[in-house]
Amino acid sequence: MVDFISSLLGSANFRWVLTGSLLLGFASGMIGSFVLLKKQSLISDAMAHAALPGVCIGFMIFQEKSLPVLLIGAALTSLIATHLIQLIVNHSRIKSDAAIGIIISVFFGFGIVLLTFIQQNFTSNQAGLDSFIFGQAASLIRSDVQLIAVSSIILVFISTLCFKEFKISIFDPSFAKNIGINVKFFNGLLLALVVGIVVIGIQMVGVVLIASLLITPALAARYWTDNLSVMAWLGGIFGSISGMTGAISSTMIGDLPTGPMIVLSASVIFFISLLLGKSKGLVTKAVKVR
Amino acid sequence: MSYTFWIILTGCLVGLTCGIAGSLLVLRKMSMIADAISHTVLLGIVGAFFVTQSLNGIPMLIGAAVVGLLTAYLVELLSNSGVQSDASIGVVFTSLFALGVVLISFIGDQVHLDTKHALMGEIAFVPWDTLQINGESYGPVAVWMLGFSLLFNILLITLFYKQIKMSTFDPQFAALVGIPLTFIHYLLMTMVSFSTVASFNSVGAILVVAMLIVPGATAYLLSDRFLHVIILSGAVGVLSALLGYLCASFFNVSIAGSMATMTGVLFSLAFLFSPKHGIVFKKINSGYEAIKVK
């Protein structure tokens, strides 16, 4: 076992995948903390599902599987999806949860239609497009992982830079306006960060489960602290642990899909936090009551 | 009976069954629970497979109902312990779904059950999987399961019509007059789980979500009356299935995917042109009013 792991660590490609999943997990755990407190967890799920048709359209227009093209398509459709949710909620009596459900299923269904259309009509190198559904770390090449790593660092950098503004505009929007923070701009920026995570994460985790990387580590962190900056860092750490464990286990045991393994690791961390968390854990509370 | 007939019948039954069950969820503002359950029944199906070593109808229904209720219960539990409801739905369904997907990859190639199948379904194979009793074929298993859960839904709605209606529109009053709210809640969850698993095998998780939520929302834009919303929702489901099949065979693409897309098309039509709630007529009406005021 130890030999096996050290031989894995010896392979350069695997080191890159490990670094990528670590940084991606960190960025998503951190940004997820803001998303969670803004009560937008399920909107991020809609954005993730809506990325699938974008990937397909990107491929159909440029007819090649170059990552940047596919990712721009993904970013565009997930932005359209969030705007449509807003439109439905603002202009009809449909509530936001139904609106999110509509967008998730219709966009994803349309993505599947496009995927089968591509499989019928484009013979050249379309194989592997469907790995965007559940993610396949093994299909990542070095330049893909570098893109993921660099983008994650940029996303983390932006969120630490604007930390205070995010915090105030989430907790007290009217106060934020009073002291001259452009709340609308920072809401938009947070949305852009979520799109960023979704877009760089779909190849590793897949559109179906990437949202859980935003929700679960942040929610786990919530059980340990009431302080937002501690929570964001802790969420980041939980995210990177899940990213690494998922990537390692799916590489070690053949055929295991990477995305679900990452999500399962995050769920285990969440479960432990739910029971033992310092400020809200169930066991901790029970002991305190005594 | 011809091959195409069975596929269209399956699609229509999915639309009808899920449309009816889903309209209740949309009215009760619980659409995302439908999304969660339709993902997690995968775990129930895989679990039933590990116990019985076969993909048989009845154990699958039981497994799905158990996991469906478990999902609803866990979401309640987390919400009551102070987690926001959307985050608790997100955590519960992604965890259980991921577990299901991972377990599937342990099954390997010995049975016809894989992750792609779980998401998109394979409605094109429905006509071949027939119910065999003493060597006689009695039509596709999927049609029997869907028919059974459709009857189950209709039966429960007729039996508890008043209770469901009251607890949907005025839960406090319903509780006052002694309607067991928790019982009605889990009754609906059972309906959703049954409808989901019956549809799941043929059309996959995503179309189930679409058929549960979108027709209900469309009907809710078209009518204000409880019974009308339920009936319209079933009709919209059937219509989407028919149109979706036509498009799929015309462009030669995924049947389940294009049925889901069609629910979206019908919803946008209702969103724009519904006589009472559509934005076009609202605009026109407000325009008239502006003229009148002048």
C-alpha cells in the first residue's frame, strides 16, 4: 500500500492532479462559505447543471475539444440560467425553489439532447465529452490541471481581497450601502466566483455533483465556528481534504468516478462535524446539556 | 403492439404519473425535495440490487420508497437542527446520490445498471423488457410499474383529497381541525418515491425531475383551482412526452432529454402567454389600464 502510494506520488501527472484537486477544493470551500450564508446553495446547483449545454455548444461551434472554448460556453449558459431564475421569480408567481428545479432539469435535459446530437453528427474526437457529467480526473491532461490550479489560486485571491466587502454586504446590505460599498457589484462578483468554480470544477467533479463541493465543506465548517473568516478558511481546508482524498481513492481503485468520491469524502467530514462540531455538533450539544 | 407504441405509452405514463404527483409538490413549495428524491432513489435501487442480486420490480419499489422517505426525513432533521433548508437538501441528496454512483461502479458489468443509465435512462429498451408469466409475455415491465404507481397516486389523491387540499393552502387551519400534517407529508413523499422509481428505469433521474416540477409549475401559471392544476399538470406532462418523442425521432437524439426540453418549452409558453399570469397579457392589461387612467 505504502509502496503503491509512493509510486503514485512519483508520477508527475498524478502530482498535478493532486495539486489541482487540492486547490480546487480549497477555493470552492472558501467561496461556498459566502454562498451558504447568502442562502444560494441550490442556485449554485442550477448553475452547475446549466453548464452542460454550454460545453456542448462550445464544442459544436468550434468543433474541437479545447478546454478554454468549452469552459467559456459553460460560463455563458450558467450565467443565462441564473438570470432566467431571477426572471421567473420576479415576473410570475412561481417560487424560487420551483424556478431552480425548472432550470436544472430543462437545461440539463437540453444538454443531454445536444450531447446525443454531437455523438450522432460529429465523428471527430468527440469522445470524452460525457466525462463532464460525472467528472474524470484520469482524463485530465497536464495543461488542464494547470488551468484548474491557476484559476483556483486567482479565485481564492479575489475572495480574500474582497473579504470584508463580501462579509458586510451579506450580513447587512443596508449598512453596506450606507458606508459606500457597492452591494450590487459585490453580489455580481460573488456570482462570477461561483461560475468560476463551476467552470473549472466540472471536468474533475462533473456538473451533477460540483455544487456539493460548494455546499458541503462550508456547511461542515459552520458546525465548528461562528466567525466568518475562520469558517471560510476551515471550509477551504475541508474542501481541499475532500478533493485530495477523492482524487487519490479514485486513482488507486480503478473505475471509481472521481466526482462522487470527492463528494463522499466531503460528506464524511460533514457527518463528523454534525456529530462533534465545537459550536453546534449534536454530541457536543448533548454533553453541554448535561 | 408495435415498438414505437410502447415507447410513446411509457413516455405518456411518466408524464401523467409524475405530473400529477409533482403538481402537489409545486403547490406546497417543495419542488426541490422532488429533485432530491429523484436523485437518491438511485441508492435505493442499488441497495435493492445488493440485497436481492436482481433488478426486480418489487424490491426496487421498496428500496426506492425507503430511501425516498429517508431523504425526506434527513432533510427535515437537518432543517430542524438549524441548517437552512436549501443547504440541507443540497447536502443530503448529493451525499446519497454520490454513494449510489460509487456503489454502482462496484457492481461492474454483470447487470444493466450504470451511471449514465441512471441519469438519462434508456427508454428505447423499454419494449424488450417484458413481464413474463409462465412463458407468456404481458407487455413491458416499465408500463406495468408506471400503471401501478399512477393508480396508487390517483387512489391516494381521491381518498385524501380534502386533507391534502387543506394542508396545502392553510396548514394552520388544517392542523386546528385535526388533519395529521406529518402523515400527509410522508404520504406525498411515498407517492413521489413510487412515481420516481417507476419512471427512473426508463427515463432516468433528470427527466423525472423535469416531469415532477415543470408541468406542475406550468399548470400553476394556467389555473387557480386545485383540481384543475392537478389535471392540467398531468396533461402538460403527457403533451411534453408526445412532443419530445416527435423531436427526438426527428433529430435522432436522446428521447428522455428532448422530453425534458419540451417541458421547458411548454413552461416558457405558459410563462409568456398564460391568460391570467403570463407576462405578455399582464403587460397588455397594464397598458390598457394606463390608457383608462388617462
